[in-house]
Amino acid sequence: MDLTSSFLLLLLEFRPVFTKPSFGIFCHLLTGWALSCRHRYITECIFTSGNVGNGHWSRFHRFFSHARWSLDFLCRQLARLLVARFFPTGPIYLAGDDTLCRKRGLNLYGAGMHHDPLISSRALKLVSWGHDWVVLCLLLRRPSWAPTKVWALPIGFRLYKNRQGLTKGKKKSKGNKQTKRPTDPNHRTRPQLLVELLTLVAAWFPDRQLIVNGDSAYGGKSVLQRLPANVDLISHVHPKGALYETAPPRTAHQKGPRRKKGERLPGMAAWAADAKQPWQELTFDQFGLHAVLQVKTRQALYYKAGKDRLLTIVLTRDSQGKRPDQMFYCTRLDWDARTILGHYADRWAIEVTFENTKQWLGLEDPANRLPQAVQRTAPMALVLHSLTVLWFDQVGHEQVQFPERPWYPQKQEPSFADMLTALRRLSWRAKLQQLVAERSDQEMLLMQLEELASRVG
């Protein structure tokens, strides 16, 4: 079984990443991954792609655990394809975040207890066992075939591993004694992993300006102070964060070192209550943000996070009281509040991508245990997501078919499920048309079978 020829042309762009045997396995595995309607285990991909008996099955497993190819090199090829298609000129828009893939088993490489936002609430924070992936995505903003949506296309991946902490020792007469387990000297936090990915992408496109969105977890000094020169950041200011004026100029009679910051500015509550600067009302009706917000804007230093780098600070208040007051910052000084908030709202697309890859592409399914296999296998679901959207923009949008649903007549823009269905439909059509001659009485039956096979998931 093969994918449609127009999709296979995209896969040919990845030939430089692999040796000839490994490239064939890569194509077979991605075919099985896209067409499978069950869990994305390697054995299931072998079966779905029709490769049972095509050599020993262990060679498909060893593709991830032992084969000599680089995931970062594959990501570079993918990023170049996406940028050439969607960002031929101008800034490149990005978003970074992490997602938890729940797992079972204590012997999985890199697995640990991580915060689980899906089962947590504001009052109770819960954790789950699994892999935590830091992902960097390109933001495709409102393409012609979906003018109200934003799509996050993954191009970089890092597996976050917990740092081993304190554990209690045996009870002694003087009470419990805490002992330290050996810690990994190469341990990196999630923000450090995101900076690593940003540094890679900035090196791939040194002549382009990158604008990245990150939530409050990626807005501190570990990111803001380590941004590459061609990268700008939009993120949160902590509600209790201290803002300062820029340092005053040094006077002729001043002694000692030059001041690094000016006077401290009022906090968020005092700024919001300051009648000297009136609120400006902005209405947003876009992907990720449907609200009427009151805003105030100033330029200041967020010294704890960004030292003496001047930032544009935006204070927001929801007119209907559905959201708490928040402060955002942007490293671009020429952007106004509407531009900053509009671009930050696009960050929601990365959450949609995580949900789509888990529901439709089995991001949580791979059951590898060896270190290299763990770090290579799950990202294939994210790579396939980006390739599917790229293929849909090139070819698939002309072939998409919405099912007849009288209860949903207003649907005009495709979801990712519609894209994947279109890819499967064209792939099955090429295979099934070999079984029946044109104008055969079985043609209608095969069309129904084609539709059913493309929608099973």
C-alpha cells in the first residue's frame, strides 16, 4: 500500500536525510502511520503499509533505535519546505510549548511524573506518568482555504527529562535524613530546550526575522536573555513582576558604576487604577481570541527577566470580567497593543495541534523503550501532521469533501480530520481503481468502500 503520488513527491525531499535502505523504511512507516486506524505501534505500521514479510520486522524497529540519521537534519528539511511554501518573504511566525504524552511502564527511557493540565484544576494540580515533549511550531496564519484559522506546524522537538531531587533516607534516631540522588550534569529545563530549538531555527534562517509566542513558562530570563539576535518574543509578565524605567543618562559629576535601571514603575494593580492613563478599548474576533479588551501600553524594563532590554508592555482587562487582568510583553518596540495581542492569540493553534496529533495520529501510542528510539518515534506523528497540512495546501484543498451533515450546514473550512481523510481517500482511490474497470457496476460499491476506509479512525 502506498500513499497518493502527490504526497510521495513530498517525501522525496527527505532523501538526503537517510541512506537508501533507511529512506525506503521511512516511506513505508509514514505510509502505515497515515493509513492506520489503530494504535501507531511499529508492528501496526508494518501491517498497514503492506510490508509483512518484506524482510525481518526488526529492521523497522531498528530504524528508530539504531539507524544513523539525525532528527534535527530531518527537521531542517521539513522547516525549509514549510518556509519556502508559507513564508517566502517577511517574518517567520513561531510558537513554542510542551505537551504530556501519558505512558505506562517504569522502564521507559525519559518517562517521569509531569503536571497534567487535562485532569488538573486551578485548585488542585495533578501529575501523570509519561513523556513531556517541548515542541516548536511554525504558525500558518489564515490560509486561503481556511481564512479564519491558524495552524501550528511542528518543526522541532526535544524530550524533557526530570531532574532527580531529594529523597528520604531510612529513619534514624535523629529523624529522617534527606540524601541526594546523583543528578544529570547535562539536565536542561523546558525553557532551555526551547532556546536550543530557537537557536537551531535561527541558524537555519539567519537572514530572516523570527517572532515566537510563548506562555508564561517560557517568558522568564532563561529564554528572554538568551534569544538569538534575529528572534523576537511575545510572552507574559508575571502579575507581581517589577517594571522599571530606563536608566537615566550619566551625569558629568556622577561617581561609581552606571545605573542599570531607572525608577520602579507602579505594579499591575496600581497601573490599572491610574486615571492619568485612560484605558483603550479593542474588540477582537479572531482565532484564539473573541473578546472586548481594555488595554494600556507603555515601554519599560522587565529587569528580572530581560535586564536592560526595553520592552513593549501591554496591560489587559476583560470588559466582561471573564479573564483576570494580565500583562504581556513584546521585544518589538514598533508594535502596538492590537498587533501584540492578535499575534499572541495565534498561540492557541499549538494546543489544537497537540490534540489533533494525539487523537488522529497516535502521538501517545509508540511503545519504544531504548533512548534513541524514544526520542525519534513520537516526533514522527508531529512531522506527519506538518506534511499533511503542507500537502493539503498544495493539492488536497482541491480534493476535500465534507460529509453530508444536515445538522452542520455552515461548515466551510476543513479541520485536520478532513485533511487526513482527503489524504487517505486519494490513496485508497488509486489502489481500488485498479480492481474495477471504468463504468463497472461495482464502481459505486468501491466509492463507498473508499469513503468508509478514509474515515475510519
